[in-house]
Amino acid sequence: MKEPGRTAVLVAAGGTGGHLFPAEALAMALTDRGVIVHLATDRRAARFGKAFPDQSVHVIASETLRGGNPVALVKTAAMLGIGLAQAWVLMGRLKPAAVIGFGGYPTLPPVLAAAWRGIPSLIHESNAVVGRANRLLAPRVTAIATAFPDLLDGQPRLAAKATLTGNPVRPAVAVAAATPYPTPGGALRLLVFGGSQGAKIMADVVPGAIGQLDADLRERLVIVQQAREEDLDRVRAAYAELSVKAEIKPFFADLPARVAASHLIVSRSGASTVAELAAIGRPAILVPLPHALDQDQSANAGVLERVGGAVRLAQEDLTPRRLAAEIAALASAPQRLAGMAAAARSMGRLDAADRLADLVLDVAARRANK
């Protein structure tokens, strides 16, 4: 419940790291300003939403909209209807000064309920293209925050209520960003990760690529790689056979620090990954998830590619031979690596959480002043 005399804000986010990490960063910025923050999410948040106290987490029914199957469409509509009813009741109980959604279908019920109750509402788009849920919400909300410039070009009505804030990053990322790019020379530190939808192909391709590198370069490599539990043994065995120093785990709790310690990253290009690579300033070979909704990962990778901070490699081109060629070319050009790091850093916004918190409170104040 809202405490007397204190502003409450409801943050709505799908229960994945890509949605919850920026939501958590905003929540910390708002909490530092004396705001009470609640989270509306789905049941998956148990894995990623640990930064929110249990009493502040509200699970709302939702379902991803999938086309083609009439039964699935009916199920989706029913679940979203239930979620909307739950969110309507929640708004009445919490009486938030503003509601902000971070994308994903779990944000639809809370943000729609807020709009229908006349509560100031915002959406934050963390990708370089507007996702489907946010496209549905954009005409109905009070304000739109974007992670990238010019996102709403050609849509003047939406662009008029858009503010460029950047993508909020976790405090651990801000700490890691203070680490200068390590001077290439001697060991070459390679970090490989891909999340649950990317770790398998990295396990399939990266060891083979390393095997095609010259022996002198392999001797310099120090690899840190994320791999699924079922792939751990074969990836470790592949590197052991090549006599390559490698640390392989299914999860790295200190990933931002690992990014900061690396000379080169090979990864997917989800919004949070790209935001963190930019904030810390590290060169990357980015392999967008090919079947991502709206091709958002390809668009995200393109942002860093255009400024010279990353190489974008389509998954269909991700072969051991091609990846080995890319790694070898970069390893042989330490000045290029350092330049890519600086270019990536030029796109980073370490103050994004504060900028977004300013926008949320400004939107809430507009209603209070009416």
C-alpha cells in the first residue's frame, strides 16, 4: 500500500532479464528520491526480479500474442482479460502517481489499466525498433522514453511525446564502466555468452572457430564462456584438447566485471547486452537472434556496428571458419580493438536511470498540478 505523504510508482516489466534489469535500475533511482516502487510482472520474475522486495512484487496474468492458432488466440485474449481485471484492482489499491511499462506482453494489462483510470503512464522502449506490445500502448500513454535516437521518425504524434533517456543499466555495470579498456598485448581475453537462446550455438561454433586459429594466437587466448549445463562437458573438453585456457559456466553473476576485463566479446545483441557493452565500452562480434520478434536484436547490433563499435554477424554466417577469420583479424589489429571500444563507449548512457526517473516524476507532477 502507498504510505501517507509518499509518492508511489508502479513499474511493469516482463519477467526476463532484458526487461527487468532496466526496470530495477529505474526502481533504484526512484527509491533514492524517496519514491515507493512496486513491480507488476509475470511468474518468470522469480529468477530475475530479486532486487524488488516480495511485498512490492505483483504477479499479473498475461500471455504472449501468437498468430495463426485460433485456440492460442482465445487463450491469449482470456489471459490478458484476467490480467487487465487484476491490474485494474491493483491500481485502485496502490493509487500510483505514475505507471511505466518496459515492454513485453506482461506490461499490457497494467499500462492499459492505468490509462483507463486516468493515471499518468509511460513506456520505455529499450530496443532500436519498437516492439509489438509497445506499439499497442504508444498511442495510449502519456509519454514515451527511448533508448536510441530517432526511433519514432515518421510518426510525428508519437515523436511529440518521446524523450531520449537511454537504457538504464544495473549498478554493477556503472562500476564496471570505470575500468579502462585493457591494453591488448600478451593475453587476449575473449568473453562468449548468449543467454538461454544463444548459448547452444555458441557452444556449437566457438570452440571450432578457436581450433582454426593459428597456434600462436590460441596460446594467447583466455576464454570465459557461458554454456548450458548439457553442453559444459563437451565445451570444456574441446578447449582442453586445444590447450586453451578457458572458464566455462552456465551463469556468471559478475558478468559486467567480466565484460570490463575482456578485450573482445562474442554475444547475442539483446537490448540490455548492447546497453551494457556501450556503457562499459567494449568491442564485440554480435550475432543477433534470427527469430527475435521484430528483428530487434539485428537492429540493436546495427546501432553499434554503424558507429564502429561492433561487427554484426548473421547467424547463418556464423561458421567456425568465418568466426575464426573475424577473431584473427581483430586480434591482429589492437588499435582497431581499442578504437571499437571507444566507439561503443560513445553510445553508452550511464545516466539513463536518472534521466528516466526525472521523466517519470515529471509526468506524475503534470497530473498533480492540474
